[in-house]
Amino acid sequence: MTLPESVFVKEQAGAPAGFFEVEAAGLRWLAVPGGVPVVPPLEVSPGRLATPKLSPVPPTGLLAEEFGRRLAVTHDAGARWFGVPPDGWQTDGFIGPIPLPHALTPVAAWGAFYAEFRLRPYLRQAYDRGLIDNSHLAVFDQLCARLESGGYDDPADGAARVHGDLWSGNAVWCADGVTMIDPAAHGGHRETDLAMLDLFGFPLLERVLRGYNEVHPLADGWWSRIGLHQLHPLLTHVVIFGAAYVPRALAMARKYD
């Protein structure tokens, strides 16, 4: 396939099976009418993904509010269940360089999904590598038990169509709107994407949230739960980068157990 010059190509020799293919599936799944613009995959193979090259612009309040409105539309497109992979994909995915488990059959509720598929796998890895000890694990286990008991479930809000790794580097400010790249897309909780925007700092986040609430008002007290949703990316950082992230993750777990 001959590609135009204005493309961005990611290549990785020896990439894990499905590494770029699941990213492409996620990009296609997130591209919903009226939602956040998403870079379309132009070419995908086991070691390569090509997408259009974006031209970043400075953030503005108007772009931020429009991003919020469009993100609500993307989320409202929904998913079949919590943890479901994007359409066209039938196995696990990746978040950054490490595996991301998907729920291949329906899970009862968000809390059960979050404990089983977003916390416990990374806790096991961190424990096996000696990054957390038994006393740490007891704190996380207590939180997982509360999640599994439904303590943080909202039956009124079903699975949303989420980007899954929506930190500031994966939301590019462009003249025609903020555009999403590099997803870990799945059926999840809408608050998860918003928590990721906050975790490492996103420009004009208050304006983003204003726009979001115009389309889909967030549940009462949602901001008090933001750290709960940030616990998963913190644990992935423990696995990827090491024990420096453990104190913050542990403090977060204690807040919600």
C-alpha cells in the first residue's frame, strides 16, 4: 500500500501479537457520529500502524468545551458490557507496553469488572516482582472486596464506550477539535476517562467538564470518586516504572477501602 506523505507511522519489531491490531480496532470503534474525532488507521500489520499526521494547535476554551461535549457523545455510544473489547477484537489488549485484560463474557457490574480486570492483574504482577508486600496487598484486597460487593456501582449508568488511556498525550489539540489517539478502548465507566484527563494534568479541564455536563450531566459526587478510577493507571505505572508509584497508589486505595 502506498501512503501519502502526511502520515504518522508507528513501528515496533517483534511487537506482541495483536499490539497494533487492537489499537486499530479501538480507533474504529471510538469513531462514532458526533463524538470526539479519532485518527483513522490507514494501514495496520503485526509490526506497524499508520494514521494521518496531526497538526497540533494551542488549547482554547472553545475547543475544550467542544471536546467535553463530544466526549459525552462518544461515551453515550455505549458498550455491550463492562470490559468488553472493541468490536472486531476477541481477546485481550494493551495499555502502553503491557497487556490489558478484557472481559470476554459479561461481568455483573462495574465494580466486579474493575476489581477483577483492572486492579488484581497488576497487583499480582507488582507482588510477584517484590514491588508491594503482604501489608500493601491487604489494603488493596479490602478495596477490591468493596468494589465486588457493589459499593461503588451505579445501576443507572451502564457501560460507556471509553478510550481507556485518555491522558493528555493521547488527546491532541487540533484546529478542528481535540483528536484522540492510541486508545486502550473497552466498555468502561465514563468517569474513568475523565479521571485520566485529570491524573497527569489536562489543559482547561474545567471547560472540558462544563461541555461534558451540557450533554450528559455527571452523577452527584463523581469528583469524589476520581481517585478510585486513577488507581488502575497508577498500578500500571508501578508495573512499568517501578516502586516509586506505590506510595501514591497505596494512599489512593486507603481512601476508598
